[in-house]
Amino acid sequence: MFLQNERGLGVKNGTLGIIEQMSSQSMTVQTEDGRSVRFDLKDYNRIDHGYAATIHKAQGMTVDRTHVLATPGMDTHSSYVALSRHRDGVELHYGREDFAGRDRLVRALCRDRSKDMASDYEQIDPAQGYAERRGITFGERVAEIVRKIVPEKVRNMFDGLRPSANAVPDPDVARRPEREAPERKAAEDPEAALRKARTKALVRHARAVDAVFDMQERGGKASPAQVKELQEARKVFEAVRPYGSHDAEAAYKNNPELVREAAGGQVNRAIRALQLETELRTDPSRRADRFVERWQKLGQTSLHQYQAGDMPGYKATRSAMGAMAKSLERDPQLESILANRKRDLGITFESGRRLGIELAFSHGIDLGSGRGLGL
């Protein structure tokens, strides 16, 4: 499979072909349209095994038979593309580590998950959110202020102008339809109701996460009640926005300040971060970019810690790098994409090992028991 557009060769990102000849310097490939393409590997090396492709690359492709590997990131849109590439037959496969049973698989592949926007969430007035968290309603507060600043004599002037209970209503007024309250209209609008539910779920989840973070900052451990609230908040968030809590927690891990903001009703920045995490989770190339960026950052951090003699910090950073390398065993799609970015990851020579093992070996990182199994 060719992974980069090259007009001189007449290939595009996603073009498939069959190897005709190969040496250490060059390769000759017969493409799908019957052309024979020869190129030097020093000029073009953006190639990968063509036995499998991502759904994005398979879009528009037609083959005799397909095997689809279902993953938790799929939805009804990607499922339709994956299950409609064949002429003769298609088989769907899934792992029990990703889906406990067939029912969960079906629910994942059938969900409609259009990309949400900031307008899908209700805009919260920070002052109102502050008041509601403390049980203060604006109506009561206004009445209290009026009682303090308006003399009782002035307030009583309007008592005689209120209609009495025995007054006969004006028939013309009675025949007029009662004007619906704005709140009632909003409640009857499904889109407004969904926006409100999403915002409410986002804020509740942020408060639950904030409570856990607060306990950890104090050196304590989250109480059973806090853990239960977090689990409930996750369920509510997932119901109105699939993978909502997963993406939000990934965003909070990168920027803990967002938790306090969202918990206080300031949700705009949290929504943008949540959207970014969704794109990173569903777009393999974006995930590869983040992996490379984080790996390089951890590598620089570990070097500075070693030079400064900070051995506890150095060991913790190296442990995080080991966890990243080991995670590639569970993500063959990401591993395949990163295979073409070995230089960015600090790998200067080919060893024939799988990428995760090669990463650990090149940087002298121990993967523990998994290392022996991988080798």
C-alpha cells in the first residue's frame, strides 16, 4: 500500500499493488489498474503491508471479499463504509477485549454519532450557575433585594390595583390564547432539551472529576460516595453523548484547569478540548501525531531529569514511555501508521522486531514480563 501521493509515479495515498520485484534499493509494483511502477526506496519509502487498511483508506474501494475488524471507535457511518466494500462476501470479526458480547457490538455499530459542536451545548450564565450550585434561585434573590431597598409604603401602593378573586374576567381577554412561557417552549423543543441535557451531564461529570482531583491533591483517596457519583455521572454523560466521559477525562488529564472551569459552568473551553479528543480517538493519523509528540516530549524530559540527578522523576518518565511502547501491542492500527515514522521516534536502524519492542530496545526501556513474551 502506498501511503503518500506521488504524481511522478501515478500513485495516491491508499493505492494498492502487488510486488513484482524487490531489492534492498528498489521495488517494482503492479498497481490495481495494471501499471508496473518502479521506484528507488531512497526517493519513495512511504509504503506499508497492504493486507489490511483503515476504513478511511478503504472508502471508495471495491474488492471481492473483505474482513472487517470491529473496534470501539466505530459507529453507524464507519460501519456502513466498512461493510459495503465487497462484491462477493464480507465477514465481521471482533475481540472480546473490546466487546463483551454480541449485543454491545451491535449497539456500537448502530449508534449515530455525528460530530458535535459547541452549539450542541447550552450556554450557561456563570453567575446563574454559581447561584444554582448554592441553592439560590434568582426569583427569591430579586424579591429579597426589593424588600431591602423599596420602602414598604411604596410596595403597598399597588395592593389595591391587583385583581380581586371575585372580579369578573373580561370575556375578550379570556378568549385570547394564553401565551406560552419561553421555558415551556424550550422544554418542548427536542434539540434544546438535548443541549440542556448534554450541558448538565458535562457539568455534573466535571464536578465529580473535580472532587476526585481535589482529594488526590490533598494526598487522600476518593471516598466510596465520590467514586459512585463519578460512575453515575459517566453513565449519564454517555447516554447523551457516546464516549463523552472518556473524551472529557482525556482532556482533563492533559489540562486539569478545564475541570474547575467546567465544574463552575464555564464549559466553552472544555467543549473544544472534548471535540479535539474525539478527533484524536477516531482519526488514526491524528493519534499517531499525538503519540510522536508525547514520546518526544517524554524523551526530552527524561534527559533533563537524568542530567539534573532527579532519579525518581527520571524513572517515572521512563516508566511512562514503557507503558506507551507496550500499548502498541493492543493497537495494531496505530502501530502500522507509526512504522513509517520511526525516525521521529528515535529509531535509527531496522531490527525486524515489532514496533513496541523496537522502541523499548532502542531507548533501553524495560517492558517487564511483556518484553520476554514479545521477543
